[in-house]
Amino acid sequence: MTGAQLAHETGRRLHAAEERGLNATLHWSQDLLDREGTRTDMLPTAPLHGMAIALKDNIVTSDMPTTCASKILEDYVSPYEATVVTRLRAAGAMIACKANLDEFAMGSSTENSAYGRVQHPLFPERVPGGSSGGSAALVGAGVVPAALGSETGGSVRQPAAFCGVVGVKPTYGRVSRFGLVAFGSSLDCISVFGRTVTDASRVLSVIAGHDPLDVTTIDRAPLAALEQRADLRGVVIGLPREYFPADLDAGVRDACDRTIATLRALGAEVRDVTLPHTQYAVATYYIVNPAEAAANLARFDGVRYGPRHVGPVGDVRALYQATRGHGFGPEVRRRILVGTYVLSAGYADQYYHRGQAVRRCICNDFDQVFASGVDLLFTPTTPTPAFKAGEKTADPVQMYLADVFVAPASLAGVPAMSLPIGRDAGLPIGGQLIAPRFAEAAMLAAAGVMESAIAPEAEVRS
């Protein structure tokens, strides 16, 4: 296909998704609106030639608004674009759209967007997960083969599991955060959705690498092409007992048991292991994360970005209160309040500093397991399949517990991914692989073998 034909086909799919009420797209790319002479015609040998990619709307672009699904950034257009966007364009990819999300990436269901919730691509009454639910839904609905999201505590892996697609979180520092609107600076990772492991791997290899504009990126050798393996002989896979509790959803447990049997059949050595501080991961995450969010969102004050709601003349405090009160939704305000509290005088030692100490213990758990000879860990991605819209919105704690299996890897900064391993009553179920830092290549190679072995059985059982 020519660039114009690819743009037309992607536009047709986006139209169809909108007509279904998916509500996954906030802005269309100029690449689709200008259907002649797109970059894909000029780069026929580029590694991502012709691939249409959706961007989560907290990744800045200079040709489309970046709203973070918040009224406080309504119609904001960045004067520059994110490093990952520049790299995608240089590789021949076509940016298709900006995808809906939980406001400022705060949520686990994409019900917190100021522009309405995103529907699950297969079951409209259910959520697609969050906070990158719009990106996941677009890939799950077949609109685009790949999309970028952001991970702070599982916001790509969890919706990937809910929507039945592949979601990859790289090592913290593997991909530049320049141009990602900051949420939790020590946690944020731009991450990748793909219909297949190959699609996700191709995109990750393009966007990864050192960036002088982001001091947290690590100067490592480029990611190699996806290794094609026939089996998993010589690979040691650990099963952390903390991720398989007695109350794990029966459908999720059944899919995991079948996958573990498949891992053994593929030649992998499977061991039981323990990550004892996992039980504290959610509590730790919801101390560290809001603290960093409160600091990062202080810049949205009605002075520098977005619309301004003016209070009494000459009263700066009233300006801040009016702008932030009108601009931020309930979940964002909740996290700012929690973060301000745990950083306040008299409570920082009791909460924030203690949370950071427990975070170090969680990191040590992963380091010790991988040092013991384990190459990868396998776990369920989520404790249940996708839940119904509105089911958890009245109880934020229950919503936060949906991150129980994905938050630890984010706190430790290690790479992790979700891939489809089956279905329960039609609902997709995801399995998670976790790897040592900068071992994405080994993780993706193993996932490719698993995908080939599991996919036919998963489709039959669905």
C-alpha cells in the first residue's frame, strides 16, 4: 500500500471504532487528514514502514493537542514532540491518533477521563483497563497494529491483559521519557502495545536507546531483532508463590496452570520461588506514586498551561484554587491530596521515607531471585479478567488492588510484559513475564515461543 492508502485504511478503522462508541480516540493525526505524500511513501525501507501507531495522549506532539484527558490541558499543543515520536517518524511509522486515557494516567479502568470512559473492544459493558485503556482498546479492536502507552504501576500490562493483546514495559531508563507528561518520575516508562510479540518488539527496538534530553536513560547497546527460538530449553522460569493466592480467580488460575504445563512441555525448567515483600507493593506504590504526582502536577496552576479560571482580582491563591478545582477530576485531586499529606512535615518519615525503604526491599527480592539462577518469572498479569464499568469506581481501594501483580515490577524498575494466555467466558486473560534489568531481548524471545504454542489453544477455548 502507498502512504495515502495506509492512511485511508487506518482512518476508515478509526471511523468504525467511533461509530461503535469505543471512545478510544481524542485527536486524529495530520498524517491521516493529509492523505497524500505521507512519510510512509518516502521511507519504504524503514523498519516500521507503513505501521500505523496510536499514542497515549500524555505523550506530547507538536501537530496535535496533548490533553492528558484533562480539562486543565484542554486544546494544549506542545511546542516540541517527544523523543519517541521523533524516532517513530524517522523509522517510517505513521502516527494515527492520540488515545484516550485515565486523566493524567491516574486509574486502572480508563473511567477517569474528562472525555468519557473507553469501552472494552469486545465487551462494551466492561472496562479496557487503565490508564492506557484507549491505546489497548485500539490495538484490541484491530484499528492499529501497535500503540504507545505509559506505565507507572502497570498501566500497559493490565489493559493489555484485559484486551487480549501484548503489552511490554521496558526497564526504567531503556526508553526516553522526554516528552512524556510527568506523573511519577521515578516510575514512568513509555511502553508498547502490539497485536503480537513481533509487533511490540519492532516498535520497542525503534524507540529504545539513550537520549541526551533525558538524563535517566541508560547508554546501552541497541535492542537486537526478536530472537526466533524453537523451544525454551535451558531457560529457568520462576513461579513466585505470592502471585498465586488461594483466592485467585478460577479462570485466571486455569489459564496459568495450562501455561505452566506448556512451559514445561517447551523444555523450560520451572521452579517455585518467593518474593516476600510483594504483599507490601500496592501500599508502597500508593505512597510513592501520589507523592511524586503531587510534586509534578504543581506546575498546572493556570499560569503556564491550559485554560485559566480567575478568582478575586490580585489573589494568586484563588487563581490556583479555581483553576485546579475546575481543571482536575476527582481521582487526580485524590492523589494530589494523598501525596501532599505523605510529604508533609511530621508525616514524611512515617509514610514516604518508610515507603521508599520498603521499595528497596522489593527491588532486593527481584535481585536475589534472578541472582539464584532464575532467568524469568511467570505470573498472572491481573487477579481477574476485565471487570464491569462502574463496578469499582465507588471504592478506590478495590480499584487500586487491580494493580497487585503489576506494581512490584514498576517499583523495582525491571522489564515485564503481558501476553494473552487464554479466555474465560470469552474474556481475555493475560500472563506476565518479568525479567532482570535490561533483559528485554530474552523476555521477548521466550514470549515469542509461548505465543506460538499458546495461541491456537487459547483461540479454541475462547
